[in-house]
Amino acid sequence: MTIRAGSLDRRTLLRGAIATAAMGSFAVACSSPSDSGNSDKGSKGKTSAKNPFGVAANSKVDAAIFNGGYGVDYVTFAGKIAKEKSSGLDVKVKPVVDIAPELQPRFVGGNPPDLIDNSGEDQIGFLGILDQLEELDDVLEANNYEGKKIADTIYPGVKGPGTFKDKFVGLNYVMTVYGVWYSKTLFEANGWTPPKTWDEALDLGQAAKKKGKYLFVHGKEAATYYRTLLIDSAIKEGGDEVRLALENLEKGCWSHPAIQGVIKVMETMVKDKMFVPGGSGTQFQKAQAIWSNDQKALLYPSGGWIENEMKKATKADFQMTGFPSMTLTDKPKLPYEAIRAAAGEPFIVPKKGKNPAGGKEVLRAMLSKDAAANFSKTKLAPTIVKGTVPADGYGSSALVSQTKMLEAAGTNIFTYNFVEAYGMNTDQLVPFNSFLSGDIDGKGLTSALQKISDKVREDDSVDKIKVS
């Protein structure tokens, strides 16, 4: 989601969950489910170096996978590898778009799937089900199919985004790079350069008008992609104090000068009609096609999943390329090259599944070299497994640009988790759609976002995470 095909923050759409007001009752409901039909946990095999989780021979795995920008076939591919390596493990992959509405009843009933890709607009808030999930440290401590310790084959910091209250419960599989995307071919043909500041973006918007084009476009399910752009730019401008205020749900956090500065520029762009009209009534992939295929808009903020998501609706020789979010001034706290990047696409293994050991084995298969390389080649995005993307990015300009952005950022890489932790994406979609459509101004957007943060902060039934 980040949304990707439904997620925000998709990818990252970049994400939502159950409404925050329902999180407390959901957690209570999940605390004492019926165990009917779940007496067989499927992990009756002997543990060994080749079978670290004790998966029973010929057992089954029920996998519910978010059907977004990455599809589900990469899990099917890994499932076939697991079957070959794990004595006939039978992995049944079910595509799911609305994760929380479809799977919440199964958590409550005590019969959740063995493996879930907890992503998308309706992602389940992690704090509401934290005690219902297996901890996954043992997955990283196990050897992969090539005989190497998995923890030694992945990028550093992978555990962070999936750790809540010191429990590592979400294995984020995709190394997601967030930025702004454009057609290198179109820009070169018109002599345009990607903007580094918001003032330069305003100038580009005026240049676009002269060509009968718009600067940006948005779709109703992905309006919060602009929240991600807003936060990323504000963090670069104001530094950790911006990030920590948002993460810790502080009073007035959305009124920070850096956030307000970006909102003001966005408001100007909306008033100057730099957004393709009608976005709040347009399905987000159709809106994205206005950018990638019709080229009526120049820029689109998203995560690295965007090329794969739109590969069937992208103009030939588009040369999709990404660049870091714009800075507000020429003296930000973090340099222009700083980016938001983190492991995304969180996979979870419910304790009450029939075969949690089998769920972990599928994760082990996904972390094999063959499965990781297959994902990058077919989805045009890097996984958390190092050394599986060649220099030419399998012919993907977007994948090459992600690698360049990561290299240029160096240590200036940041992320944040409060949206996913508290399941805020769904609630935030409403004000962002209204703002980008011109129905509310920056003051109205700020007020709406603050109310959403305040509601979570003041709800004693919702566990809070203190970020420092």
C-alpha cells in the first residue's frame, strides 16, 4: 500500500484496516475464539535442519493472499518450491482483496488461514490481532534451501516494520521504495526535468498546462498516496520531530510547519487545477492509466509496485522512472536524496491456523533465491532478499531507478508505521479525496486528519506504540 491495487501504502495503498474504533472490540473478540475444528495444527513432523518448523508430510496450507499490484502467483510459485522441499506440502492460495472484512470473521471464529498477506486498503490493524499471531524470529534463524541462514541473506532493518510491542509478527517481503514517478521519454521530449522542490513542481505544473496536460492525477481508493507524499516531504523538511509527532499521535501533530507548508502548496495546485478533475469518482487504476497510458498527467506518487501494477496500461516506451519526494525548501533537515523505503507487504501466521508450521515453511520458500528472483523478474520490484536483481533490472527502468534511489540515499532512509499500526488508511481516504477534489481546503484537511489521530490516541481500548 502502502494501496497497491487496493492498498496505499499500496502498495503501502501504500493501507487501512478495520476502523480504529472497532479495534478494541476486535481484539476482545479474538481473545477467546472457538477451537472447533482446529485440533490438528499440522506440525507433527520431526524438526530438523531440513524441516526447522516440524511440518507434517503431505499437510496442507491455507494461504489468503492480498490480490493487489503484485497479484498472488508469486506465492503459488513459492508454494510449488515448498512442496518439492517439504515432503508434499500442499499450498492452496486464495486471492483476497478485502482482507479485514473477509478474514476478520475467521479470526473471531478461531479458524484463520495458515498464512496471510495482510495488505491492501482493508488491511487488519496489527495491534488488534497481535496476540493472535505467531512470532516469526525462527523463520529468520532457519536456513534457506541453499543452506544459508536466512537472516544473513536479507537487507538490514527488515524486522522493524513488522515488529509491534517487541513482537516480530509481520514478515514484510517486498523492499518498497516510495517516490514520484514519471515518463523519462516524455520528459526528455519536452525538455522537462523532475522537480526537486515544491516550487519547481509548481513551475512544472504551469508548463504542463501549456501542453494541455495536468501535473497530477488521483483515484478514489488511492487518494492517500498524496498523504504519503505529504508526510515524506514534511519529514525531509522537518526531520525526526515531524515523524515522531505523527507516530506518537501527538496533539496538533498535523499542524507542524513542515506539514502545513506542503499542504499549502498542494492546496495551490488544486486551486490552479493541476490535478485531473473527477479523481474522487474514478477507480484508482483507471486514474493511474490517465497518467501511464494517456499521459494526461506528468507525475504520480507511489511505491515501487506501480510499474507492475500498470504494465498492461502503460504507453510503449514510457520508461517509467522514479525520483525522491520534493523538498519544501533548499535547506531541509534531510537532503533531497532522502527517501522513504522499507520492507513492505506484511505476511502473518495466525496461531489458530490449522498448520502454522506450514505457513512458516511457505515463508521459508519465498525467501529462497529462486523464489525471490522470480518475484523481482515478474513483478519488477526487489524483495528483502539481497543479490537477486541484476544490474539491468530485468529490463525495468523503474527497478533500476529504485536501486539508484537506494544507493543515492545512503543512510538517509526513513519510514513510519502509524497508519498501518492503527488501521487509519480507510478513515483518511475521505478527507484526502475531498481535499484533492477542492471540496475542503488545507485547514479542513488538517482538522480531519487530526481528529483521526486524536480519536485513536484518546481511545483507551486501543494499545499504543511509543516511538522514540
